[in-house]
Amino acid sequence: RAMASQPPSGFRRCATDQPSTGDRQRIADFENTYLQDVPESALNIVIPLVFIHITDGTSGVVSDERRRQQVDVLNTAYNPLGIRFSFKEQETRVVDSTPFFKMGHKSAAERQCKQQHQAIDPRKGLNFYTAGPAGGLLGWATFPFEMEGDPDMDGVLMLHSTLPGGDMQNYNLGMTAVHEVGHWLGLYHTFQDGCFGAGDEVGDTTAHSGPNYDKPADSGQP
């Protein structure tokens, strides 16, 4: 089991919360009740996705091509699992709002922005926000169990420069969104509950003590 190194200078991170033990049990109970007899091969889910780009007038602009590339990256990652994201360019929203551009995780600005600019019913699709959050944050997402009590906050929010073709070096291939959308679909971090927990509950990765900032997982390096 690889141990997390210290974050490198200027590091970027995911701000998505780790669900509590109680929240995880709620999810497990739901899966055991409704999903235990559904084979993975039977999944065929199409999720509408709408981009909401928050800009400050000069920063945060995302081109048509970068949006299409991001959806392609998501579908390459999730199609093998029976999940596909549909996207219509004409539904994209661009919001010029300096106060919202630097919104923080779970801040009043985030809530106000989402309440005003949610583009699709979260029960029917994914609101994919981009902005310029400060503090070294790459983005964050809500988990499925959170929507029932707080649908206004549902969705993912990404640092705009992490989309394909952006200028965030080492994070501009669109895979950061794959990570956050995984949380939105219900996937935990590999370090959920530490070394002796269940991690992300997927068999291809073992539990970890914390994030692997600059070493491969299971490398055995301290």
C-alpha cells in the first residue's frame, strides 16, 4: 500500500468531501436493496450534460472545441461501464460574474451561483460548472446521496484550465473531470477511511492512507 507523500509546492487537489460512515451505510443499503441483481453488463445509461462557464470577463472562457474534447474524454472513460454523456452545444451557458468566478467549496457564493444558474434538473442530468476557484483546487463534486436533501448544490465544478487544451500544466487533458464525475456517480477516493478502510470499494486499487501526489499507487515507496 503506497503512502502519500507531502504535497509538492504549488500542488492542486480535489476538494470533494469524504462521506461519513453513516452516509456510506445509506449508500450501501440502497445498493443492496435496488442494485444487487443488476449485472454491470446491463447498464446503458445516457446522462445529459450541460456546461455552465463562469468567467470574470477575461478568464474562464472555454471554446466549443474544448467542450467537445472534454465530453469525448468522459465518454472514453465511462462508455465501457455502460455510461454515456450526451451534450448539445446550444445548451451551454456562459455567466460573466466576477464574484462567482473565485467561489470556494461550499461557500455562499457557490450556493448562490448554482441557485441562479443551474441549467438542467439534477434529477435528469449533470450540471458541469467551470470557474477559477482559488486555493489550489482543481474542482469538486457532490455525491448522489446529497441530491435528495440539497438539489441546488448538485453537480461538478471544475477549474476551467483543466479542460482539454487548458493552460493548467499536468492537469489539462480532461482527466480531472473524469475524477470528479466519478464522485458525482458515487465513487469514493482510494484513501477513504485510510489504510484499513475499504478505499474506493473497487478491486483494482487497495486502500491508501492519503492521496498519492507524485508517486504511483502501490509503488511501495514511502
